Amino acid sequence: MNDTIVAISTPKGFGGIGVVRLSGPTTFFIGQKVFSAAVEKPRTVYSGYIFNPDTKERIDTGIAIYFKAPHSYTGEDVFELQMHGGVKNLELVVKVLIQLGARLAERGEFTKRAFLNGKLDLIEAEAIIELIEAKTEKALGVASGRLFGGISDKIFEIKKRLLYTISAIEGAIDFPFDVETLNADELEKQINGVLNLVKSLLSTYKAGKRIEGGVKVVIAGRANVGKSTLLNALLKFDRAIVSEIPGTTRDTVEEMIDFFGIPVRLIDTAGVRETKDVIEALGKERSVKAIREGDIILFMFDASEMLTAEDRKFAKLTDGKDRIIVLNKTDLPAKLTIKELKNLFNNEDIIQISALKKKGIEVLEQIIYNKILPQEIESSLITTEREKNCLEDAVRHLEKAKELVGSGGDELVSEELKETITLLGILTGEEVSTEILDTIFSRFCIGK
Ligand SMILES: Nc1nc2c(ncn2[C@@H]2O[C@H](COP(=O)(O)OP(=O)(O)O)[C@@H](O)[C@H]2O)c(=O)[nH]1
Ligand SMILES: [Mg+2]
């Protein structure tokens, strides 16, 4: 990190304020060169104008703040120029700073430097992007919990307990007469304690992923059962085209909604109908894909019609998925009863609605919510697959360690516990590879 990076840190567009940020060794030298007032002290606001030192051309007025290493976001020298929130003025200032020797920052490079300088761990760094991208208040809450160390503290506690156990085992191995040995029962108890902590963290993944990443709820069923009508009822405004002619929903229609705090992508699929119509066939393919990729399927039936072969085809398509059976058009005389459906879908949630008359929608919403988040959510959740994989590997090593207790090979137990510590180190980023780092920080925007 021996070069100085620069980027516009505010979103591209017109706004009240725009910020250009520099970080790296020559930051102060370069920043001061383009700013009219002498920036004498760090962490102090100076007002002045920004200019091109070569041409003496004034670009904008604004304020400058200098953060001296290590007391900055990145842990390096940082210089911030706050100007008017235009596009061209900010771009020109960046151009001038690049001419003075700075380099345009890569995506997430400021945060990457902060991580590499120990300002935050990898979980906290990832929480920053989750916070920026949060689509609902619940998602924001999860991201802030992680940013403020909710997960990192738990990992630290787990590591501390593992180190204690390892030192007890190894002390007993190296100094058998001086150190009280841990008997097998005590050792197993300690490993179990850690195992439970890791497992409880792991169990937060489904909720964490769903709240942070969102949930795909797919409305499926044969043509004309009322899928588009239900989509509109759930969206609370008319979005999809509703028509009496079967097969009018040609494509999948998607809409992102804030579903009681959870970012939900609602997807209305076209009916899977045997047809020569090319567009409809295309829609059909997409709907099969949507069902496959959906987290939760609302599988709809028409109460005013007998079951058809097509309904049964859908039953196959949605089998094994997390689904809710929805019996629609219950305002019409019944030809398909809930009893018949119950026989077909034993032990599954079946709910009766009238999408058109908006009856039963609130109950359906409650059931969808419970399907998305079956348990009360905890305060600290893991949200990424990377975290999940690390913790799953940790569980495997801890279970192996437990098996080895009492076999006389305490060194082997200790080895497994050390492996667990390594995995936790990967999780918080102490032992992480550059490839993983690059993948994580490339998700960020430039200037962050
Ligand atoms: N009576 C009644 N008609 C409905 C209901 N839901 C949908 N419909 C009608 O059924 C027809 C097909 O609905 P649509 O939403 O386009 O079905 P899709 O093909 O599954 O998307 C339209 O004429 C809707 O007005 C309902 O609950 N009751
Ligand atoms: Mg439709």
C-alpha cells in the first residue's frame, strides 16, 4: 500500500455535497496542493477553494479535512475534499489529483486498506456493504449489528475458550506432573460448550441470508388460477396484466417489496401450458426456472374448477420446494374443495383466498412471513455463504475432537481444536487468502 488512491466517494449524480477522498502516503502533499487554505492540523475543518495548481484555474469552493495515520478510516493518511455535488467538478478534481500522482481507487479499496490495517475485521468489512445495500430496515438492523461487532465478539469468545482448552491439554502433555490434567469428561464438556456456540451461530444463517439477501417468493400454478391477481393483491397496486384469456402473462413479472422488513422479490410466472406459441413457451421455460430458484412457492389452485392434468404437472414441479398451497376463487361455487387438496397435500399449509375480492390475503401474508422466518430472529446473524462454510467446517473439526476424547490421543484432540481456530481466523479474516479478499471487496463500489 505504498501508493496513494483517490476516488469520488459520493454517488454519481447531482446533489448538495460531493466528496473526493485520498488515502495513502502522499495524501497530504497532494491534497494540500489543490486546496487554497493551509490545512495545518488534522481532524480540523478548513474552508477554501479547490484549484488546479498547474493552471491556477479555480474549480470549486469547499472544505478540507485531513486525518493523520493511523487515526483514519483506512488507517493511512486520508484527505477529504467536500465540494458541491456535481459530476464534472468532482471528476475534474480527481483528474487533477491523478496528475499529481494519485491513482484511481479500485472498488472497495478504502475499506480493503482499513481491513489490512486492522481497523476492522472481515465480518465488519462485509457488514459495511450490507449496510450500504440494505433494502429494508430489518436488513439494516442486521448489517449494523454485524458492523458493531455482534458476530466478531462471539467468534472472539469461542476462540478464547478453545485456546484455554488447548493450553490445558498441552500443558498436561508437556508437564504431566505440574499441571492438573483435564479428565475426559471435563474435556468433552468444554468441547461441547464450544460446539453449541458454533452451532447456534450457524443456525442464524437462513434468517440472516434471507433478511440481508432477500427472498424469492414465486407464484406458480396453471393458467387462469389467479396468479397475476394475487400478485397485484400482494403488491397492493395493479402491476401484472390480469385477463380472462388463459396464458396472458407471457413472461415472469417480478417486483421487489419490503415485506414486513424482509426484502421479497415476488415473481409471477406464466402458466406451463402445452402450446406452440413461441412466446408462451419461452415464458414457460422461465417459470420452470423461477420455480426451481424460488425460496418459497405459492402454489395456486382454482376452487371453481376441477383439478386438471396441468395442476398435477405443477404439483410435480413444486414438489420438494418450500411451498404454500393456495386455493383461490373461493368466492365462486366450489368444484375443488379444501378437503380434496388436503388429500393431495398432506401436512402442507393450505390456505383459502379470493385474490379478486382480497379475502384471506392478510392470513396468507402471515403464513408467508412465518415460512420465511420460522423462528424469532436473534440479534447477531451470519449472512454469507463464506461464513456458513467456515462454521460448518469448524463443527466437523469439533465433532472429530469430541470423538477423539478418551482415546488416549490428546494431541490429536488438540490438533482438531487448532484447526477450528484456524477456520475462525479465516472467518474474521486473519488468515484469509488474497483471492477471497479480492472477491469480497470487488462487491463494493468505487470510493468505499
Ligand atoms: N371470482 C374470482 N375470479 C378471480 C379470482 N382471482 C382471479 N380471478 C379471475 O380469474 C381470471 C384469471 O386471473 P389471472 O390473475 O390472470 O390468472 P393467471 O393466469 O393465473 O395469472 C381473471 O379473470 C381474474 O379476474 C378470485 O379470487 N375470484
Ligand atoms: Mg397471469
